[in-house]
Amino acid sequence: MSRYFYLTILFVLMLLTTGAYAVPVPDTTDTDDDTEGMFDDEDWGNWKRKKWNWDMDFDAWRGFDQPAIRASYGLNRTSVKDFTTTFGDVRSLEARIGYVDVDPYRKNSYLVDYEFNYFNYYRGASSIDKRVSTGNEITAELVRLGVGWEKGIGYRIGDAALIPYTSYAIGWTKANIQNIPVAGISALESERLNFYHDKYKFGVKTESGIILQPIRNVSVSAAMEKSLIYPRILTWKMGGSYMVEGIGQHMIDEFMEKVIDNSPFVAPILNVALKSALTYYLFEMRREEMNFPFEGVAPLYHEDFKLSVNFIF
């Protein structure tokens, strides 16, 4: 199909989701001067006497009053879908700092609504555990700076909690490509690797995990992360791809509202299962075409299995 078809579909979706189709109501008041009586003496006096608060707070995380830190250690596997040459496994370290909000879910005594907005620093490198490459595989050492958010519905008993969650993040990743084998790699593969080497590239990641919180201020978690690093940004195709995912996530949220009304006990597990299934499918498709369902090349892809310790203050 032509690019104009895709652009048309995307434009329609943007209209439907932003409310840009609203029609202004014309002013039918028949007056000689529309501004007449706009500011009479009484109104002007009230305006001058009013105590204005100019101390505006542009806090994007309003209501998130609990600072939190997470430290993670993981196993990283990097790949490009159509490469014949393999990448070696490396270890990863990650730090997240941000704010957590944990509230009762609809006044429910045993369900909690969990959110964590954060900045993160990620490093994946063979030097973390002094691993030596075999010489037949590529090593990609990764550094990522980004911002993300986690959401989930969990179970709480007293100060203890068990919270399945999903996370999404965007960021900039620099890949230091090392130990490229001379034999067994094509010129095209080598050229594509050089496109990533030592340059910061935009990427996105998704994560599904579970948090075990035995006491109020400390918890441990395990998670599986999938990340895509894009060779270049194609705004319309990328926007359309993630708009499709956003619509899917919204449909799941609407479905879960009904589930919580009727069967709240199964909601935490079902919520993370449905959202994880959607993102897993879309990320697997994007491994082949980075802007699925639109055409594109295979991006640099990596996944991590991580264990973490979390501190809430």
C-alpha cells in the first residue's frame, strides 16, 4: 500500500484521539461592541483585590510523594533479527531513581494501585563479570539514559505487597560494538553495525515483572525487559506504530475496569498478562520491521532478565 494510505489512517487516528474534530460554537450575540461591559468597575476592583498565587508548580509527578531507588543486575542478550553472526551474552547493571505512588485501588482492602515514574541509567558490558569472548561472536557494550514509568495492580496484606507490573521507557542508547569477527560476517552486516557503533540512538523498551515487598520500605523484584534501538527515526511510521499499540493498551484498560468490577481478585494477574502479551507480540514483530505494521528494517534488539532491590523512602 502507498504511504498516503498510511498517512491517512494515522491522521484519522490522531483526530479521534485528540478531539481535533470539535466544532466551535459561533457567537450569535448581536452587539455593536463585543467588549462592552467586559470589565466594569466592580469586576476590576475585585480583580485588583484578589490575592493571586504566582508560585506555580510545574511538577509532572504531582501526587508521587515517595522517592524511590532501584538497583538491578541482569543477563543481556543482543541480536539483530536477520544477522547470521551471533552476539555474545553480557551482564548488565541499572539504576533507577524517581517517585512511587501506591494507593488503595478503589477503596479495596486488598488491592493497590502502583505507579513508579523514573529516570534510569543502564550499562551492559562483558567487563562487569570479566567475561572473555570466544572470538566467534560480536560483543555489544551498551549505555542507556532514559525516562520511564511502571504501572500495576497488586495485592496487599498489611505492610506486605505482591505487585505484578508492566513498564515502558524511552531513551538514548550508545552501543560500543566490539570483537567483530573478520570471517563469517557480510559487508552489509558490518556496515549496519558501524551505523550503531559509538553513537547515541533513540530506543524504546518494555518490561514485565513482579515486586515482592515484605516490608513497607524495601522490596525485591524480577523482570524481563525487551528493548529496541532504532537506526533512524521515521516520525510518521513510528508514530503510527506506537499509536496502534496505545489503542490496544487503552482497550485493555477499559476491559480491566469491567473485570475489577466483577472479579477483583484476578485483576492483578490478568492485567499484566494481557498487557505483556500485547507488547511481546508487537516487539517480536518490530524485531523484523522496526515500525510494524509499516515497512522497515530490523533494529538492534536486546533483552534482559533482571533481579532488583528497591528502596522506598
